[in-house]
Amino acid sequence: MSVALPGPIGAYFAADRNDVDVAFCFTENAVVVDERQIHLGREAIRRWRAEASRKYSYVAEPLAVSDVNGQTMVTARLSGNFPGSPVDLRYAFVLEKDQIARLEITL
């Protein structure tokens, strides 16, 4: 199933799927919150994504998208070689112009 995603969010999932640096999708001072860790700025986001790629092989398939209180919420099924696979995660994006200013990933 394919869902229509806003440009920067679609670019994020495409880069992630193709193991390309996702940092270009984010503003210079963007924030990513994942597994209770905060990653501030493109360089930290680049390291966060590289570490996840080294640790696990996975694919994220967006299943649904909605707007909630100024955030774009994407539910995606993450499957791969990690404990508990597959799992549905919620990605809460805050966009700023044509880039991601904030991303929080939760169960």
C-alpha cells in the first residue's frame, strides 16, 4: 500500500529505504527523538542514522498519514533483523518550509 506523503517526509523515507544520508531532509538545527535519545542538528542526525544502519538492516513502510495539532503523523511498519520485528512505529514530523524541523519516533 502506498500513501501520499508531503515532499520532505517522502524524501526521508526514500533516503532511509535506499540507505542514503537522511540529514539533507532536515533543517540545520533539527531535532530527532528516538529511543529516548535526542539528536540535535544535521551532524548528530547523520550519526544517529549511520549507527542504526550499522546495527540493523530494516525497511520502513509508511501505512498511514494524518495531520494532528500541526504535526504530520506517519504510521510505518518497521521490519528487519532487530528484536520484536516487525513493529508499527509512529513518526511525528514537524515541517519548516521544505525540510523537517523535528521528528519524534515512538511505539
